[in-house]
Amino acid sequence: MIRFLYFVVLIVSMLLTGCVKQDVIDKITISFTGAFDEAPDDQIEFTIAAIKFQADKSRSVSNALYSKVGHTSKNILEKMDMQLNRPIKPGKISVLLIGKELAERGLADKLDVILRDAIASRRMYVAVAEGKGKEILQANFSSNEEKGMYLYNLFDSNVRTGLVPRQNLHDFEYAFLGKGMDPFLPLLSLQPNGQVQISGLALFKDDKYVLSLSEKQMRVMKLLLENVRYGTLETKLENGPYMAIKNIGSKVNYSIGKEPKSPKVTINLSLNTEVIDSKGIALTKQEQQRIKESFEKDIRTTGVDLLQLFRKEEIDPLGLGDFVRSKTRNWNEEAWKEEYPMMNVRLNVTVNLTEIGIRK
């Protein structure tokens, strides 16, 4: 009986394997990164950096760039296939760059071909490029690693252990389609030395890019979005030097007041930190209190400025509307949009110095 069941499972497994459409790696054009840019006559330009293996060097990989212009991304892909001896598989792309000018026009229809692709990874990173995405792909910023993998690792490491709030294709789609929230994307720039750098955060109203945040603003926004266990913070003491502390664990939570007609949202942010650069200051109890208050004031000021900016621009990257919706019966999106610019939002910040280093 056991042998019979084993035989049945084996046959079913073989049949199921045969039902899956498979791609032979040397019969498709593999690209881990691509870019959409604005083109004349209301068209878009799509560029891919296809992997190019060196026959005489087993570990040497480079990229060949292919670009086409058209009115729709699907039509562009078909045109591009006409110049390649292997078909393109968009589902293989792990990083997609969007030129800034195109992002200002809106991304919904540009991402449609990828969102409709069942094999496209929802973990794909999407970023706005300062200038054109094609120019970044043309740069020689990764001589020892395939460009797509280099960019993917750049975004992934800075999301997991750096300053960048998490926002992959799935997160962008969720924030775009969801109520009471707006998406954001990392902003990528090409430096004068030819290297690439995450230079800030691109904020969207619906699917249109409207403004960007600086590195410091992005750091504070990440603290307001999620619990973080890494990163450094820097501030200048009043009549003193710059100080740096290491965040070893922050927690953020939102609460809402009981007034149903005019809800008040309170954001409580607490950080456990350790001093990593005190510029030779003797860390007495008095100095520790001064450092603590200086960082609390700096983070709170930056955070309040961000909240005011978001309400002024009528964008909600923190998802406050979604939070209020989850706590309010009969929540109405149109009424919320009218109320949001005048909404009362309070930010409380507490910095705890748990360690001051081995030097007293």
C-alpha cells in the first residue's frame, strides 16, 4: 500500500512539473534592471540593462543596454524583442528606475505592464532617478558586479540597516490603491565621480511625484513609520560641538483622541541610544541631560516640520488617514481629505541614553 501511494505521488509530481511553463536561461534575455524616461510627443523611453556574459572569463559579467521609445510599455517591449535574438522577460527585473520628469506625470500606467505580470516580483525595488534613469544605467558605477544586482543590494541594505523606509513594488501599489495614504520611493542620483547614491526620498500625491525629502528628513520619517534598531543621529549642542548617538532600538505608536468630529492623532516616539561621538565632552549627569534634551528637540522639530509639510501639500506618506480609518466608524475619504490639512497632530519624542561608552 505504501509503495502504491509513493508511486501515485511520484506520477502526480511529474505531471504538475510538466504543467509549469519553464524558461531556458540561454534562450531568454535576462535583465535585472530597467528604466522608464520621458520622451518627445508624450511618449516614454524604456531601457534595460541586459546581462552580458564574457565567454573567455567565467566570472566576468557586464551589461548591454537596449532602449526603445513608444506610447505604451507593452508596445515598447514588443519593439525591443524585434532587435533581440532572445525574448525579454520583464518578470526577471528586480530594480526599476523612473526618470524624475516622467514620475511627475504619474506612474500608474507605466507600472501597469509589470503589475499585470503574474511572475513579476512584488519585492522589486522601484526608485525615482534624478534626471534620467537611462543616464544612471549608462554610468560605469559597478565594474565588478552586474548593475541590477548592485542596485538591488544598495536598496536592500539601506532599507534593512540604513536610512531608507521600506517601499518595494508591493508597498507602492498598496499605498497607491489604499485609502488614507500616499506612496513614496527612494531617490537615486548620479554623483560627479560616476557613482550612484540614494540622495533622499521622493513623495507622491496619488501616483504623481510632488517633492523630495533630504537625508535628515528621510531618517526621521523612517523613525515615524516603523520600529528601528540601527542608524546614527547627529545634532549640534547649543554653544557646543556636534554630537552623535547610535540608535539601538526605537519604538513608535499612534493614538487617536475621542473627539469623533475632529480627531487628534498623537505620535509617541521613544529611542534607546548610546553615545558614540562626544567630542571629548565629560559625560556628567548634567551633560547627559543636555545631550538628551538637544536630541529630543532636534528630532521633534524635524518631525513637526515634516507633518506640517505633508498637510500643506495634502499628501499622507505616514498613512495617518488609514490609521484614523481603522479607528473610526463610517470613515469617509472625501471628508478626510478636507479635514487633513487642518488636522491636529502631536509628536512626543523621548531619547534614553542607555550607554555612554567606556570612557567617563
